[in-house]
Amino acid sequence: METMKQETASGLEGVVVADTLLSDVDGEHGQLIIAGHDVESLAGTSSFEEVCGLLWSGTRPGAGEGSHLKSALGRAREEAFAWVPELTRVWRLPEGMDALRAGLAQLPVRGAEGEEVGARLVGAVAVFAAAWARTQAGLSPVAPDPSLGHSEDFLRMVTGERPEPELAAGLDAYLVTVADHGMNASTFAARLVASTGSDSVSAITAALGALKGPLHGGAPGPVLHMLEAIGSPEHAQDWLEGELLAGRRIMGMGHRVYRVRDPRAAVLEKQVERLARAGRSTGRLQLARAVEHAALGVLRTRYPHRPLHANVEFYTAVLLDTLGLPASLFTPTFAVGRVAGWYAHIQEQRRTGRLIRPASRYVGERPKS
Ligand code: COA
């Protein structure tokens, strides 16, 4: 009798691994729903703290959970900062994501799962990312101010100065936009570790490792370098064609799920526009739009049957640059926002009580009988 062989989907595309209340990515229509809300309606109107409440306990933004979590995150940042002097070797690691992974891995596994552990993890990622950036710039880490919102304090800990409100609002909109996004690779990594019954620190450490890769959260730094290398719109087409000829991918373009423009690209582009109107412009927005337009054309010619559009990382690069963050801090800043979603997924996965354990198909030799 012939054995039924299941086809492998090497990237698990289209494979549903969880029922979730947290977010939905509609790749055909370019829609992202975060716990019942369109991303467009959350970014710029709900605070990052409110979105933590939405993801962790389903609390509707505006219901008062934001100010409660603002205090909880403030305390958590202070607690995390107490670890900073003990981890001086970590802050000297040249890669920010390596420092975050190494720093988070030292955190003790304790606290009541739920808001307490969630706040501790979110607080630690922001404090550690800022401590790493300061050390790399030859400066001393700045202690958190627990009275401030998470975004405002993160910028303050990085730059050493309290940011103008429009900059803090720009970062807050960014953190909200990237807080959760379906079963992306790092979220899957977090859920997989949580499914074994392991602890939240281990699950977040795994997620950080997954986020680091250039096919996932590692793209925005290279996007900024691409814009710098292109320099002006008339060079865009030749430069992009050269990349494809050299066998390289165009960073910030394409997505596993979206077949249209990533809705988060538009949300972040609007934030860059808003900042430009407030007099905060690096002048890169026009160049970015021209490069996106040229990339669409070049990719359409090369892959006529595979729609490849701008993804979140394209305008992440322009926005975080406008906020004054160095390119080396872009992926760690992504983690500052996404850790909220990771923790929500860890909790949700635990509630299922089910071990994630897929199968592989053996294609090697069998022992001769
Ligand atoms: N530049 C050039 N070619 C690209 C591309 C890009 N940005 N994105 C996809 N392609 C190509 C692939 O190489 C593949 O070509 P091939 O069949 O000749 O190998 C074809 O388009 C189809 O790609 P697909 O398999 O559907 O992509 P994927 O789902 O495996 O990859 C990404 C999705 C995000 C990893 C991919 O688009 C990419 O590498 N983008 C650049 C990195 C990036 O911006 N990452 C951030 C994601 S939010």
C-alpha cells in the first residue's frame, strides 16, 4: 500500500498554529486588526500603555488601564535599571540585539504572571536598549523617570534629554503600530518556548533572537543605509537594479503575508508627515517615497507574478531617523514595542496547555535490513 506523504511547506506559509484574540493580518486587503481595533485607529490616539492593557487583559483603550500601566511600567523601568551596573560587559557588545538578548537572559524568573511579569519584561527591554545605546556612544546610562510615559522615557534615556512632546508622540505611535502582528517569526518563537512549559524570560529571549534576523526585524537599519547610498531620487532605479543583479534583496520591500502595501507603512509615513509639519524633518521623506516608487517598478519587472510592496520597515527607518535614533538602535526599538505582543502571546499559548511539536519528513538513508 502506498504511504500518504504530506507536502512540506518549508516556511510554514499558510499553516495555522493558533487561534488568537490578539491580532489579525489580512494580507490580501492590507488590514491589521489589533484585539478588535484597526491599527490606524490605535496609532496616534491610544498610548502604548493602553495597548499593553488591550493585549494583556483586553481592556478597551480609554478605560483607565493606561494610567495604571503607566505607573507599573515606570516602576518596572526603575527595577530594570538596578541591573544596569551589573551588566557592563553586556552593554559593550557591538550589536544591540545581542546586548538585549544577553541582558534579558540575566533577569530572574519571578513575579506573578500577567501584568507584573509583562511590565517587568517591557520595562527591561526599554531600559536595556537605552543603556546599550548610551554605552556605545561613550556615555553613561541614564536612569529612568517613572513619572513619564514609556515612550517619552525611552527617548529620554537614549538622548539624555526630555524629548519634545511631538517626538515622544511619534515614538509612541510607532510602538503601538508594531506591538503585535499575527504569527510572525519572533512571536512564534516565543509561543513555541512557552508551549513547553518554560518561563517567560526564556520565551522572550528566544523571540529576541528571531527578531534580530534581517528577514524579520533586522531590516530598518539597512533601509536607512540604502537611502543614504542612493542619495537622490534619480539614482534610485540604477541602484536598486544593481542590488537585484548582485542577488541581494531590497530591504523594506516584500512580505510573507501582505500582497498589497503593509498598512503599517502608511501609518508610519503619516507620522513622518506630521513631524515634518511640526518642523521635524530630516528631508528623507521625499527620497524614501521616490525609492519606494522605483523599487515597486524594479520588483514588478523582476517578479511579475509576485506583488512586492513596502513593508513596515521601510518607513520605520524614516520615522526612527526623524526621532533622532541611530540606525543601530532601530531593531532594539522594534523589540521595545513588540515585547508587549510577545508577552500577550506567551500568556495565550499557556492557556491552551498544548505543546507545539510539528513533524519533519526524513529524506535521508534508512538502515539496510
Ligand atoms: N527584494 C528582492 N526580491 C525579493 C524581495 C525583496 N525585498 N522579497 C521577495 N523577493 C523575491 C524572493 O527572493 C523570491 O524570489 P525567488 O523565487 O527568485 O527566490 C520571490 O520574491 C518571492 O518571495 P517570497 O518567497 O514570497 O518571499 P518570502 O515570503 O520568503 O519573504 C520577506 C518575505 C519579508 C522575507 C522578503 O520579502 C524579504 O526578504 N524582504 C526584505 C527584507 C525585509 O524587508 N524584511 C522585513 C519584513 S517585515
